[in-house]
Amino acid sequence: MKYSVDKQENFTVFEPAEKNINSLIAPELKSELFILFQEGVKTLIFDMSQVEFIDSSGLSALLSANRLWKGSGFVVTEIKSDFVKNLIEISRIDSVINIIPSLADAKEYALAATKTEE
């Protein structure tokens, strides 16, 4: 699985460099996200700008991350694919996972959340 990680002081941006997050990718994705959690990442921004397809295994990986970070510390952003948007809406995952349209807004949210904790 190809991805990039941008660790900042108040948040980490995880960006899969994969068009498909499916049953072939999801197990490794879950592992990578768990490692970031174990490293002490407080807020994870999951940038989906390159993702064009996701299946139930991929959605499960997102839900797993949401559970790890207890919801407020996990943000999904930059959903560009209409297929992915529709699947997230149909599956009602958008009612569970914090979705913020732009990466800039997600970063602002993470910074605001960090200041609230202080």
C-alpha cells in the first residue's frame, strides 16, 4: 500500500496514494492506522483526495480508525469521488465519522480541538 504521512505538532495527515481502498488494501491500512495510534497521534486527518473507490472492507478500516480515536480525533476529508461520497451516504457512515470537506478546514478543526483540550 502506498501512502504519505505528514506529522504536524497538533495533527497528522494520512493520505493513501491508492485509487482503490478494498479488501486487498484494507488489512494493511488498518495496521498502518493502528501504528499511528500507538505512536501517540492525537488527531488523524484521513485525506481521501486520491481515492476513487472504496468497498465494505475500506469502510470498515475507516470505522476502526474512528473507534481508535474515539470519533473526535479522527477526521475524513477531501472526498472527491462521487462513488465514495454516495457509498458513505448510503451506508450512513457520515452520521458516525466526522467528515470535513476540505483539508484546510480539517486542519483548522484539528487545531481548534487541540486548543479546547488545553
